[in-house]
Amino acid sequence: MKNICVIGVGYVGLVTAACFADLGNRVVALDISEERIEKLKQGIMPIYEPGLGEMVERNVNAGRLSFTTSYKEGLKDAEFVFICVGTPEGVDGEADLRYVRMAAEEIARTMDHPMILINKSTVPVGTGDWVAEIVRQNQPKPIEFSVVSCPEFLREGSAISDFLNPDRTILGSEDPDAASRVAELHLPLRAPIMVTDLRTAEMIKYASNAFLATRISFINEIANICEALGADVKEVAQGMGYDKRIGHHFLEAGVGYGGSCFPKDVKALAYMAQVQGRHPQLLQAVMDINAYQRRHVVLKLRDILGSLEGKIVGLMGLAFKPNTDDMREAPSITIAELLLDEGAIVRGYDPVAMENAARVMPQVEMVETPYKLAEGADAIIVVTDWNEFKQLDMERIRDSMRQPVLIDGRNIYDPKRMRELGFRYRGVGRGYNGGED
């Protein structure tokens, strides 16, 4: 059993704390938000993540997981300290490291024994060296420590499974002994462990996310060409994916990527490149295509309805992806803003994200069910591909609408079937099977 402190109880921090506790370690999760910590002590999760509440409860009851706002309490017996604080987007697309700095300074002022500091937050290349310097500068007296980079690769909605069944663990450090000890901590996960230097480990995280975002923008560009040429992008992607060099992952055309990672990380990597005098043309194209996908949905709707002034449009799904309540960079936000700018009346429904959505989309009327969303609507746009949407009574949806217009932003419905039901259907990149009525 190892003693671990995890700083930050957001998506990454809380999942990291709960999973390491579930592996048999003693974990203290620390956050400066008294409200968050108090709720966690009451068993109230600050985020929606399948299975997380049950895992937290199990490990709290077993005495392996506890919560605090005190650095003194959190660091008291810690051998490993994971920094899992937010790194939000700055003014120019750079990563804002204020919370990393605050954590490093507090660690330095509080630590009274040697420990290993592990950066799990997504941070710019060079941050590990910077954190080490901050700690050295703020220590009341010299105490040995090491810094290791261990980037996270968790997907919201499947974060627990991703943590416990990783494709790989990446460790970067200038201290081989520290890297070895952190590697030992990860051995129960039974995944390949790659040890490299700090800056390379930090770059692996950005390069991985940028590549996945590139795949999404690539297939969306292909989808737009498919629409013009009369091909079906779903079948194109399927055919491409059988090539082992390509694979099927991240080849789903739609309204583009969102969330807390891809938008921020691609911008941050482009910013780092520009600061170093490089020209990230591909990254810029990835971002441009992603932004266009949201506008493209509204253009489809305008093509069918003409003016959107006074039209009632329902957004089916609001979170940036299914199985999460996260609204950060959600495509629904941009789509709603574009519709409202054209005078439309916008409604929204999501199985779990409506409370968060209401805070960032105050002009959107939230309704209780997909069927309420359809009542009197001139159009419905599928924005998030929740499984429950695939099982709806589409005849009831059609009969409730003023005009049966369906923009399928995630290609979850069969175009032929939708047209047979009487919908004016538009998918994304479905030029042959889902083209003009």
C-alpha cells in the first residue's frame, strides 16, 4: 500500500484518486474548493461519470480514500503527489498554468519529507522543469523531490475503464529512480510502460490529442466532399477502417469535436509552435474544419426551411459527448448561438447535462423529454449521440412536430427509414443514402 496525494478533484483528479484507492493504496484527494470537498464528504459527486460515485463510496467506506482542503493534511505521509489541476485555455490559446503554479508553491511551502511530484494535468512542454524550479524557489529549507510527467489519456464517459485498462503508461523524468518508483505504482494496470524524458512525455500527450482531433476533422472534410459528390461517408469510413494502417477509431463524421481536451490542446500546441517560430498549418486547418461543422448544420437547416426567424428548433443532446454532463466546448453551444442569431426559438434536451447547459445557454428552453422537444417544432437537430435517442418512437416524434425536419448531426438514424417515415432528413456526408429529398 502506497500513500498518495491527488491535488484537484475534477475529472482527472477524482478518477485518479478513486482508481488508485481501488487498487489498494491510501489516497488523500485535496482541493482548495471547500464546497467541492464538503460535497464529496457527503457522497455528492461534482461531475457525472458512470461508476465513479460507487467507486468513491466503496473506497471511502474502506478507509482508503479521504478528502481535504489542507495541504498539510494531504501531504503528511505522501510518497507520491499527483498534480491534477485545471489548465484552461488562455487569451491566445496558450495553456493557463496559474493553478499548477499555485499547487507547486503550496507543495513547496508545506512538504516536510522527500516525495515525487507527478504532473498529470495536460501542460505545455517544459512545464516539468518549471514546476521543479518553482518548488526549489519556494521551499523554506531544501528537501529532496523529483518531478515526473505522467500524462492522462482518459475519455469522459469511460474514464474509469480507461484508467484501469490503459493502452500504455507514459512516464517522463530526469530521475531514473523516481521514474522507476512511479512505474512500480502503475504495474497493477498491466499495460506497457514507456519511460522517457520530461519534455518528450509532455509532448506525447499533445501529439496524441492533436492526431485524434485531426482524424475527426479529416473525416468531416471527407463528409462534406461526399455530400457534394453523392457518396456516403459512413460507408467510406467503414471501407477505410478495414485497412489496418488506418483503423476505424475516430472516423465518425458529425458536428465536430468538443470537450475539455481536444479544442484546448490543439490550440495550445499551435500556440507553442508559433512561439517557436514554426507554422502549424495542419493544426490550424483542423480547428477551422471543426468550427465549420457547426455552421454547416445551420446551413443545412436554412436550406430546408429558408428563414429561421420564429422557427422552433430542438437540440437533441447538449453535452459534448454521451455519458457525461460536460458542456465545455460543446457543439450545442455554438449551434444554439447561431440559431438564436437568426431569430430561431431554441429548445434543448439532454439525459444528464441540462443543469450545466442551462447555466451556459440561458436563452435555450430546457424540456423534460425528447418528445417534449418535438412538440410543435419545425426541426430537430441531433447534436449528441446518446443511446436513448436511437430507441425513440420516431413516428411519435414526427407526429408531434409542426414540420418533420430532422438534421442528424451524428448519423445515428438510417436515412432511408427516416424518409419512409416522412422526415425531411439530412445527415452529415450522406450524399447518396441521405442526400436530397
